[in-house]
Amino acid sequence: MMGWEAPLMHEHAKVIAGGIEGKDVCNIGFGLGLIDGELQQLKPRSHTIIEAHPDVHARIIAEGWHERPGVTVIFARWQDVLMDIGPFDGLFYDTYAESYIDLRSITPLLSIVLRPQGIFSFFNGLAPFNHFYYDVYCRIAEEDLKDGGWKVSYTTLQVAQLGDEVWQGLRRKYWALDMYRLPRVTRLLR
């Protein structure tokens, strides 16, 4: 995660918390804690953080996240604990070094861990170097979620103007597109 993602995390937080105080939210993958800081600004009733990496978990503890009112920190792989917690009004997924298959594997769990009006979102970083493949992954995610009873809508955000000076000049950035499609996943009405 890099600092330029802060505006994206602000938008993701608004999506999963619905802009209304008193929601129960869960973040899978703490990273720099950008979305968690944004979620706290929205005053959730409960805020669960699932993080598996020991270095990141140590940072969470050092920053006192586990002591904040309404915050629960779970040090585990999401695959091992998600079925045992919730339900949530909003769920965000942004884990390091997991693939599309890992993201897809959460789909069958959404109907269990989200309330009927719950919203799921994820960091949409699949194929971030090529517009064509990025579009293809967005469509694949849309179809896979639809097969699971979910609808995806995307909000396109421009990221070309965002930047974190620390990361300028790198030969290989992990994001090369000038836009980002923020996914909002809700139940299909049947």
C-alpha cells in the first residue's frame, strides 16, 4: 500500500459504511491502516480488522488500534476466521500478495457475513498495468459475483493526479493506470 491510495480508501470507506454512523464494518488486510482511519471518521458501531502478517500486526498494536473503542483486531488469516464473525454492514478486502482466485473465494461467504443490505468492496488492483486487462478483470469479477448472487457497480476515479513523492521515480510502479474502478458489491434482487 502506498500513500497515494489515501483518497481511494476514503471513497471505499464511504461506500462500505454507507456514509451513515453506527454501522458494523470489517476490513480484511490492514496495510497502512488508511481505510481503517477513514472508517473511524465515519463512527462505526463496531470495526473489525483482520490481519495475518506479523509485522503489520505488530504495527497495529504499536499504534494502539486494539485499544480503540469499538475496534476488534483479529490476528489470523481471513480464511480461518471470517465465517465465525459478523454479520457486517460493510466489508472491505485488500490483502497483500493474494490473487484473483483468493478474492473470488470470498464470494460464497458474503451472504453469510454480510447483512441483507450489506456492501462489499475490494481494492481493485488486478492487472494495474494495462487498461485492456484491467477492463477484462473488472468484467470477470462482475460475472463471478453475479453467479454468486451479487451485483457490482463501479465508480471510476481519476488517479493520474494523485501521488506520493516518496514513490516518484521508481522504475516499476505497481499502479500504472490513470483511473481506478471502485467496486460496490450488493445483493442481486431476485
